[in-house]
Amino acid sequence: MTANNNNVINNEAKTTRRNPWLSAGAVMITIFMVVLDSSIANVALPNIAGSFSATRDESTWVLTSYLVANGVIIPSTAWFSTLMGRKNFLLLATLMFTLASALCGMANSMSMLVMARVIQGIGGGAIMPISQAVMMEEFKPEERGMAMSVFGFGVIFAPIIGPTLGGWITDTYSWHWIFLINVPIGFLSLWLIQKFIIDPPYAKKGKVNSVDYWGFIFLIIWLFVLQIILDNGQKSDWFGASWVRWSATLTAITFVAFIIRELTVKEPIVDLRVFKDKNFAIGTVLHFIIGAVLYSTLAILPLFLQQLMGYTATLSGLAISPRGFGSFAGLVVAGVLSNKVDQRWVIAIGLAILAFSNIMFGTLNLQIAMNNIILPNIICGFAFSLVMIPLMTIAFVTLKNSQMTNATGVFNLAKSVGGAIGTSAVATMVSRMSQVHQTHLIKHLSYSNFGFMEKLSAIQGGIATMSGHTLANIKANVIVYKQLIQQSTLMAYMDCFKIYAALLVALIPLIFLFQKVSYKKTN
């Protein structure tokens, strides 16, 4: 096996001769459960908020609490795997996720739901990196492009049915059932893991000479304080509030302390020395930014469709689900191209197409048909697969198998933290930008504006025929103001998509900082 720029890839010997697709099938079912939960929850956010009389910003706690809890456990996966054995830890994480899903379904308050989501996030956080590490290890390096495409199928198929299924369940029964459906899938996953997953020697339970208590404490503090800031910063005017400034300072200090601790302690809970690998370091940064964009768009699309377009949860799910079909097509293309073309070009083209899909979202209005939502969703899903499959391959291909569990933990931490920051940021962007647009639009609602007065008189005349002249003027002004709010919010949503498009285009030059890797097939 050879690589350009004298980049030698360590092709470690296989520890077993069994069929790798048995392990692949087991982890795909588990991943399906985790991803299904996140895609279903997005379309139900307005209903969840309504159940608990929560605001739009508060409803995003359901997403950010899960993502930040993911962040606590994801980078610690390798350490816990050594302490317990990787298979045992995966079984525990799957059980925790399943039981927490049941608690989410039984939640009778926002605080109970958020706490259950935290527990669910801790369990789900361990599932993704371990499953990804299993897939990476079971297949030879020259086969990992195709393996990641198959792994991606578990990640992609759930979003195909997730929004539609979640919307239908929410409208027909209750949002509680979108969490309860994880329970039978979870117990099936436990049986498959127990039957088909076998730990290689370096992933079995080992001796931990010392516990990195301080590293774990610093990790918990900076992530959970970050979550508090993300969840409550908007309604407190962010850095205009003293508690936000103090919390941000604490987050920065504990984050720096965590980095220093993990780089200097003999047995760190998170081995950050993996960033010495250039491809992995660049890939993790890109994963962070792309994760922020992905989770942000998934969070605001259902809100846009249900609040401004008047879609039901089922209809918004039907409009978003085709993204999964586009992703599936992208998986096939990415798998075919995995060892035939320079993967850097595949990622660059995928980013360009992803930016184009966001531009399409940024040109929507309130008179669109559902097809205008479906098409950019399909393009977005296709582009996302073109980006993520080769990105995962090229980021990990130069690492040793023994580094995989730790590396996948750090890699997925970047996506979770990026997703939490992106979800909170987009809620703030919509709120602030709508206020800016409202300020500009209201200048046109002047009695000296002939067009405005003509429209207002027409509305007053229509209302007067039904309710009399006494209330016609008041009702007409209320209608105009509601239209103002609606249009300013629409413009804020569109601005967000355009900003994401510009950000994705700006990432393209970074792709070519990766070292180009080529393969020679080995036996």
C-alpha cells in the first residue's frame, strides 16, 4: 500500500477471519436507532413546545441538551472502553439510550424531558464512535471507502423515514411516541451486539493504572456550562448579561485547562495527541463546521414550514424526508468513487453543491409549493453524502487501528459541539435578524406612503362589510402588523441559509490541505 508524499499507511493484520458484514449489520441497527431519534425530534419541536408552553428558543433545549451530553461521553469513549471492555461499554450505552428513550416518552414537563435527553445523549454519545471504530477495523484500508458508504446507510436511511414517521406519529397520536418507538429497536440492538460483536485484543478490558479525574471534571464543566449559555443566552441578551460573561469565562478557562491536562497527563481520558496526524486534524475542524451547518438547517426547516407556511408536522416531515433519498444516492456515488478518484475533489464538489442547496433555500417565499422545498432537500442530502463519506475516510486512513476508538470519539465530539453551537446560533440569528428586518420594513408603513394607505383602506373596507366600521381600522392594522412580522421572520430565515452557503464555499480551499492518499490493494 502506498501513499503520495511518502505517506505510509499502517495496514495492520486482521485479528479474526469472520465475515465483517456481521459486525457491520449489528452496528448499523444501533446507529439507525440513534439517528432516527434525532431526525424524528426535529419535526415535533413545535408540538413539544406547545405541550409545555415553551418558547421557540426553549424548545431547542431538547436538541442542545442531547448534543452537549453527547459531547461529554464521546471523547471519553476510548477510556471507558479500556476500563470496561469496548463491547461491554457499547452494551451499557445502548441500554442507557433505550431506557432514557422510555423516560423521554413519559416526560410530563420540559425539565423532565431535558434531563431524560441528557441521559439519552450520554448513551447515544458512546454508540456512534464505537460503531464507527468497529466498521473501520473490520475492513481493510482499501475497503474502508465502501465500508463507510455502508455505515452511512444506517445514518441516512433513518432520516428518510424519520421526519415523515415523526410527523405522522405526532399528528395522529402524540409526540411522546416518537421516543417510545426506540425501545423495541434498542432491545434488538442489544441482542445483535451480544451475538456478533467481538472485541479485538486491544479493545478488551484492560488495566487502567490511574483515573484522569481532573480531565473528566474539566470536560464536564466546560461542556455543560457551554450548554447553559447556549440554552439561555438568547433570552438574556447574550454578553449583555453578567452571568453570560462569567459563564463564558469559566468555559474558556476549563477548556484550556482540559487541553493542557490531556496533553501532559500520562494516561489522559481523551488522547489529544491524535491531532498530530494532519489529515485527522483538518478533518475534525471541517466536521465541526459542517456539523454546525447540518444541525442548524435541520432545526430551522421544520420551524419555517410549520410556523410560516402553516404545514402540519406530517406535511413538514414529508417535505424534509426526501433529503434522505438524496443522501442515499450520494452514498452510492461516494462508494463507487471511493478508490477511483482523488477524494479531496469529491469533498470539494460536495461542498459546492451543498452551498448551492442553501442558496436555493435562501430564495424561498411564502407562495411556494412543496416541490420548492423537496428539490433543495434532495440536493442537500446528495451533497452531504458526497462530503461526509470521503471526509471520514480521508481523516482516518492514516491512523492505526489501535487509535480508532479514541479518534472517532474526538471526531464525533466536534460534530456534536458544532451542532449544539449551530442550533443555538441559528435560533439567535433568526430572532435578531427578524428584528432588524422589522425595523427596516416598518418604515414603509407610513400614512404618507400611498401604496400602504391604499392597501390599508382595502383591508378596512373588506372587514367593514363583515364587522362594521367601528373595529375595521383596528383589525386592519393588526392584520398588516402580522404580515410585517411574518415577512421579517421569512427574511431572517432566508438570510441564515445564505450565510451558510457563503461559509461552505469558504471551506473549499481547506480541503486541499489534506494529504492525497492513494491505495495499492493488499491481500
